[in-house]
Amino acid sequence: MREKYKNFETAVIHEGYDSQVHLGSLSTPLFQTSTFTFETAEQGERRFAGMEDGYIYSRLGNPTVKVLEQRIAALENGGAGLAFGSGMAAVSAVLFALTNANDHILCSQGLYGCTFGLLKLLKEKYQITHDFSGMETEEKIRSAIKPETACIYVETPINPTMKLIDLEMVASIAKEYNIPVVVDNTFSTPYLQRPLDLGCDIVLHSATKYICGHGDVVAGLVVGKKDFISRMAMTTQKDIGGILSPFDAWLLLRGLKTLPVRMDRHSYNAQKLVGKLKKHPAINRVFYPLDRKHKEYKIAKKQMKQGGGLISFEIKGHKEDAQRFLNELKLIKIAVSLGDAESLIQHPATMTHAVVPKEERQQMGITDQLIRLSVGLEAWEDIWADLEEGLKVLEN
Ligand SMILES: *Cc1c(COP(=O)(O)O)cnc(C)c1O
């Protein structure tokens, strides 16, 4: 954390905003404007030439959005931040910024479904190839790096299997080869995991999820070194244009203030439910980063403050049984997305990862029996009661 606010819980509320320069407004003002007027033509010239600070047009920068960008940069302990209109706008802007035609991207095995789709597009249009690696050992990572590898792209925990990647290990090897490491930190948020502190170079988020926390905004965020972020701001953000609206930035700033409180509760609830799910006869396996039996428990312990709010589990039976179980639930809503106050459940094989070919899906560990639960902020006893009632349908 920076000097100004040493503790995360304080920075998440105050960083990047001074009420005194905004007529004392406690809440960040909403600058709902597309453009900014210049006092004189000469001032306009100076702003365009970069000789004078100030706003020009909201695609190039907006004061409300700026507060959000400064805040997320501080929370991730990075040089600067950029906000986008969706998580995928952030992912694509970063990958466009880092690659040229014929480059190679090394990815963790198992990625968000649309990131997978984007890689396919990059390959078809620009011959940018990619490989997946489990990244379990230094040797595995080294052997997957090619002369044309332009970046290493990692998700951890991996959606939806909860596999973990040792970020410190990946970063240290990437440094030897001078390859930037990008981490999709959506599942953990900077409250639970800070990839830049572990040596990684760029962090991105679907801010739609925990950062917003209230299920009412689609947004993306990127944090990295100042130079890289300014370059992105003037290229893959300005010219592709996937910017965030001021109002959505305002909602995100509001949601973000309670992030630590929410993450504590999501994690607590999830831990309680993991204990219950593991004992249930209709359930085969449970995947949760900070479960002692989890395959990568040691990595989770090393790089995550808590386990977060996502649990995956395999029921006994077939695809239809998974669907019957979901249909029985009342409190828990059937929906993709995650990180909201409401508990949400989905079936990755037919929903978020339906675009991934079956063979690759199986390789990633996404079986027809796998279910992903985003644990909400309700009383965990009520969430469990709903799950337990629903699981009865599998017993007959
Ligand atoms: C949702 C999600 C994305 C995509 O974000 P959008 O805001 O939906 O565009 C990317 N990565 C992960 C891990 C996600 O969960």
C-alpha cells in the first residue's frame, strides 16, 4: 500500500479523492459529460499537445472515472489504472497492447470462456498462437516458452475448477526471459491476492463481479506500470474505445468501499458451506482454494489472504441430475456471473464453458457433473438449507 493510506480498508474508501476540491461533497461527484469546454482556442491546443493537464473528451479521460482508476491502482499496488466498459474490453485491450501478428501467448490451463474465444479470434485473424500449460513446475513453464512468446496470461484461482497457479514462481521465470505476466484477478480481488506484489506485471479484473459487488454494472479494470498504462490509454483504449461510463464508475466507487467487509463475509460463508458439502453423500468432490484437502492448498495459503466466495463441486450422476438439482433451488438463483450479494449457481459445461470444445473442457476438469456456486452474503445457514433441500432430488 502507498504511504498515504497504509491500510487497504482505508485506501478502498479514500484513495484518489479529496472532497475539499469538490465543494466538500462526501460522495465523488458524477461528471456525466461527454466533452469539456476550453476557455480559449490556445488552451485547446495546449491540451491536445499534452502541454497542459486537463480534460478534453470523456473517451480520453473523465474525472469520475479517474478517481476509480487511481483507487484500483493503489489497491493493487501498481503505478496506474485504467477502466473499461467490460472485463472483456480490459482483456482484449491488454492482449492487443502486448502482442503483434505471429506472436505467441502462453496461458494457464483453464480460462474464462470468452477469453478463450478471444484467443481463437487472435489466432484466426492475426496468427497469434497460444498454448495452455498447467504451470505446475518451473520446468513445465520453461518448456512452454517460445522465442515469440509475447506474454504469459494467468488466471488463479482458475474458473471454474479452482486450480491455482504459483504466481511468484511464474513471475520469477518470466523475468529471466523478460516476458510480461498478466493476471486475471477477478476471483480474488486485491483484498485477497495482489499479483503485482508477487512480481507479476499487469493485473486485470472483470469489475462486474466482486469489485462492483451488487450485480448492477458490467465493467473492467487494468493496473500496471505507469508507462504501460499511459501507452494503453492512448492506443488500445482511446482508439478501440471500450471505455467505462462515468455513471458506472460512480457505482463501482460506491460498491468498492465495502469490498473488504464483503470479501470477509463471502469467504466465511464459503468456508462453512465447504465443510457441509464435503460431508454430503450426493456430492463427489468439492473444490475450494483454502480447503486443506485442495490439491494446491499450499499455493493458496501462500498467496491468498482468504479463500474467496466461489466453490465448485461435483454431484453424483449425470448432466440431467445437475440440472434437476439446480431447478430445485429457491433462494440460490440460477445465473452466471459471480461476486454479488445474492448466491448464484451455474452449470459450467452447458453455460459459461459451453463454447469450449468438449475435449478441452474435460482436460480442464469441467465435467458434466461440475457445478459452480458463487456464495452470497445471506446467512450461510439459509444457503445450506436450500442446497440440502435441492440435493434431495439426487437421492431418489
Ligand atoms: C466475468 C469474467 C470475465 C469477463 O468480464 P465481463 O465483465 O463479463 O466482460 C473475465 N474473467 C473472469 C475470470 C470473469 O469471471
